[in-house]
Amino acid sequence: MTDRPKYEKRLFLIGALWNWSASLLLLFLYFVNQELLQYYHKIPETMLWYYIFLGAVFIFGLGYYYISKDVQRNRDIIKMGILGKVVVFLLFLIYLIDGEVRLLLFLGGFVDLIFAVLFAEVLVRMRES
């Protein structure tokens, strides 16, 4: 890539949009069509954990947005994002194997793994330069 800084800014902005759209879509489904939401995963008896999850996903999106504004200055947030996305992927994989989430929802977790790899590549390039 010839314009590395532009690519990195766009990558993290797209990461932010991914997180925000996922949290808002799941929140929308909860209020509009709980049956469709239940098709993708089991709904817990208390919604506290669900709302904490949605809030965390949205806040991580804010972190990616901040990174998109100044990639070099936010290396530690990038590290946190990589770790968070790998954990999300692993949890979705475990719950897919246990039959508690459907393949389509797991694919959302797989997208997080792709972002983790791309974010890690940014960190590696930062160390090399």
C-alpha cells in the first residue's frame, strides 16, 4: 500500500462502524423481534449481561474511532482491541460448538478475528518503522 496512514485510519474507522452496527442491530432485534433474536442465540433470563455486552461492543467501537483519528498515538488501544476481538472470536467458537449460537452469529465473531489480524499487522508495521 502506498498510503499506509490513510489505510490505517480507514481500517480503524471501519472497525468502529462494525462494532457500532453490531451493537445497534442486536439492540434493535431485541426491541423489534425477540423471536428472530432467539433464533441466533439463547436469550439469558436477565438482560443485564446482554446490555453490558452491547455497551462494551459499542465502547470498543469508540476506541477504534479514536484510533482512526491518530493511529500512532493509540497503540495501546490497538493492543486492547486485538485481545478483545480474539476473546470474542473464541467465545463465539465455544458457544457455536456447544450449540448455543447459530453459524450466522458465529460469522460475526469470525469477522472480529479478521479485524484482530489486520490490527496486529498495523502494530507489526509500527514496530518496523
